[in-house]
Amino acid sequence: MTFAQRIAALPRLGVGISCEFTGTERGAGIDAVALNQAWPELVHFLEVGADTARGLDEMMLRWGQSGLPATYHFLDLNLAELGDLDQPWLDQTLAQARAVGALWLCGDAGYWHLGPRERSHELLLPPILSRGAAEEMAQAVRQLQTRAGMLVLPENPPAVAYIGPLHLLEFFALVCEQADCGMLLDCAHLAVYQKMRGHAPLAGLEDFPLERIVEIHVAGGAHRDHEGFGWVEDSHSPEVLPETWQITERIIDGASNLKAVVFEAEHNAPAEIHGGFERLNQLFPKGG
């Protein structure tokens, strides 16, 4: 099935919230079911962030039982390594995705673990920005889409430093073309990349195939400094940086196949994130 066929069959989800594990447990986080009940006009779906080691928690399962829309964000597959896509991982991941009624799979496209897939080996590193690395990732995405029978969206991961000759957007354009897939563009991650490379927030988007962007993430960031070295932390706070909003608005305006916008803010109090959800719904109304 081609990307055009897959995307035509998918609904517009609107604006949703994320949930994912931090450490061995999911940690303090908003109950997405309760948040949807309180703000049904603002919170339309849940992006479940999980892995095969920890499975699904009670709130994730309750969301799945509610029949509300969901997507599944894996936290344990190295899309940068073709050999990491093994059958036991696929079987358990698809079982979890189906348990929450996920409409597609997505995940940060880099290295979630070093060596064998084991909790003590967990990390998150970006891919090498080269044509060879893009080709291998595209093969992994294509295989995963075929074996899973659903759309797979690689996400640009968070990182302060990258290696490789390609611009981040050039790299993912190659992946999308060669895998015939869509993309999850994390606007906050892109804002960090652009700043650390000395680029303007929208640099490279003029040549990127925006029709490949199916989902975007929006999250807060914080400026940090250590002994004179400055960087932007992907903090997932309610305070979204101006550069992230600039990228978000450009994508929403130009991405013809955009189906979902996730506000990654579940570790904050509802009162702190209400304004962010209101703004995102104005930019991307569910019935638009």
C-alpha cells in the first residue's frame, strides 16, 4: 500500500496529549481520560508512549477501552538500525498498539538503546545525518510498515549535537521518499536543531515535502547555560518558545496531509496547559 493510499484512509484527529514513561514508571502525569472529559472540545486523542519492557499502564488501558482515538509512540526501537526490527518486538508492540486502538505507529528515529534491547541500555541518540544512514532507516521504516500493516511515522529526535553532512530536514526528506512514508515532525526538536546549527527557525522547510507531515509535536523548551555553553532543553514545559510556535504555524499552514497535533505537556497541571491547547485548537481545529 502506498503512502497516498494509507493517508487517504486516516481521519483527522485534531489536537491530542501525550503520555509516556519516565524511568521505571510513567511518573506523575495528567489522566488523559479525565482531561478529555473535562475539555472534550480541546483534547481529542491520546498518543501512548510505551515500550515492550514496561507495557501499558492502567490509564493507557482505560483510554483504549473508551474507544477514543489513539496513536502509539514506541520508546524502544532503533529505527536507525535495520537489524533491530525483530519479530518478538514487533509482536508485542502491535499487541499493545491494538490494545489502545492505535491508528498508526510513530517514534523518535535514532537510537533508543545501545547493544541489545534492555532497560539498562536505554538512551536516545539522533541518527547520523548521511545518505547511507537515511537509506538504512528508510529500509527499516518500509519493513515495519509492511509487517505491521499500518502507517509508520519516523520522528526527528531531540538532540543538541548532530554529526553528518546533511541538514536534518534533508535527511528526513530522503527517508520519507525512499520508505514512501509520512513523518512526525517535532517542532520543538527542530527549533533546537536550528538554533544549535545557527539556522533560522524555518530554514530548510522551503525544500521539504510538507505533504509528508502527518503529525506534529509541540512542547515547551528552556534556555540553559553551563560554563558558557548555551543550549535549549526540550523540557516539555507549558512555555512554548517563539521559534517553536513559528515552525508550528508554518507546518499547519502548509502540510496538506496533517492529521494530528500533539501537545507534549502531560507532566504539568491542567491549568498551566489550558492556554496551549486553546491556541493549538485555534490553529488546527478538529473539524477544519
